[in-house]
Amino acid sequence: MKITDVAAAVIFRDDGQYLLGQRGPGTFYPGYWEFPGGKVEAGETPHDAIVRELHEELGIEVVAATPWIVREHVYEHAHVRLHFFRITQWHGELRDHVHSALVWQQPAAPTAEPMLPANGPLFAALKLPPLYGITHAWQIGIAAQLAALDAALARGLRLVQLRESSLPEMQRESFVSAAVARCQQQGAQVLVNGDAQLARAIGADGLHLPAGQLMALSQRPPFPLVGASCHERSELEQAARLGLDFAVLGPLKPTASHPGDAGIGWESFARLVAGLPLPVYAIGGLSPSDMRDALNAGAQGIAAIRAAWL
């Protein structure tokens, strides 16, 4: 079956809500909700198509459209490849010319249903925040890391990886237990790096896989949230095959732990993540000031060890 390329938009308001449209009568899946967009025409790039479609369908002018993830879905009538873009800047008054209704949704608690099947898997990705904080208590000490964690959670950090394999076992278990309790009390999701048994015993939300563990697996670990560290395209593709929730790719820039490594840079990052069906965080010498570059390169956001706690 021929693959039809489609551009789809996740349009955000300043309050973080995103727009859905309800398919009208006389179309496939009437009454279902979808992200606005349409077919990529001959000679167009997906970016060209989303700018045109949003002007035609909604009467708005796109100012900033950043590439996100690409998913394929086989319907009874077509095999589609959807190129999703995040639209964070646009102007004009919404005037819908295609859908039966429009609705704004909260990422954490969408209510519109039923959702078009190809669009449904994006809900999990929309719930992922732009910043992924990674602990290093083994370097700065447990007390200092817990204090830094408390401060970051108070500032709004909502996704944390506990990466403490260098701590002695008893100290590591004590730290992980204390950190998980703090994160869950503040509504943040927390993953344990590399130790499924500890993650399960402590009641963490998920598991983060080092690249070696990732490549040795044949199926997804049984946790609600699973991420993985990647350094090349083959590892990213393995994360996608396993149906992981996200990946982390880097290093982007020189880091304190690898000062002689120049990093892959944003151009290579964009090339490596292009066309993937899962969100990818950028890591390596990054801070929140790099967020715009990350989004422009197709990243979910940034992951940081030191900068997350400043």
C-alpha cells in the first residue's frame, strides 16, 4: 500500500493547552478528534504543508513550527505517515473551515474522545515535560543532592532520573527511596537508572536504560515509563522498536566528564532523530538556555545533570 505523507500540528496556547478538531460528516471517522493538518502535496516539504494547511483550515499564520515525531498508521483506506510539528507561535483569529468543532485540551488530562487512532499515541509524549533532571549524588553528596532536588521540584521540575550506580549499595537504596518519595509528593515522575529490581522495590514510576542494557533487550521492560540513553541511530531505532516512551541522545557539547569531546552538535542531532516515532531529549553540556535550539532540532527538550540543579 502506498504511504501518504501527512503534516499534523500540535498548536499550543500560552497557557500550555493544545488544539484538537472534530472530524465532520462525510469524512473517514466522522466525530473523531484529531490534530489539525493535511496531506503533503507534491513538491512540498512537511513544514511547507503544515504552514499551508493551517492557513487554509484555521486562517492562522504560523510563526514558529518545530519538527517533533513521525508516526505511521495503517487505516482501512490508507497507510499514512504523520509528520507532527509543535506550533508555539502563530497569529490570527481561529476560523475553522473543516472541522465540526474545535476544543483546547490540557496535556495532563485530555477529555476529547474518541481520538483518531493515528493521533492517540501522542498523548503520552505530550505529558513529557521539556526538562529531564539527572541526579549525581555520587559526586556532590546525598544531602546536597536531596536539597537540590527539593529546590528543583519547587521550581517545577517534573521528570527525574536517579543515576547513582557509583554509590555504595546501602547508600544508593537510601538515597533512591528518599528521592522517589520527594518526587512523588510533588507530582513528578521519577525513573531509576539501570536497576529494575530497585526501581520496582522502591515504587519508582519507571526505568531508564543505559545503552548496553537497551541493545540487549528483546522486549520492553514492564514499567509504566521507560527511557533509554542513546549515542547513535541504531540505538534510537532499538528504543523505537521496543516501544519505549522516550530516548536521550548526546553528548551535544563538551561536558565536565568528557571535556575533550566536542559533541555531536545540533545538525547531527536533527539528522539522527529525524523520522523517529518517539520523543528524544538532547543531553551533554546543556542548560535551559539551549531549549530553543533543542526544539528547533526536533528534540522533546533537554536532559541535564548539573544544570538541572542550578
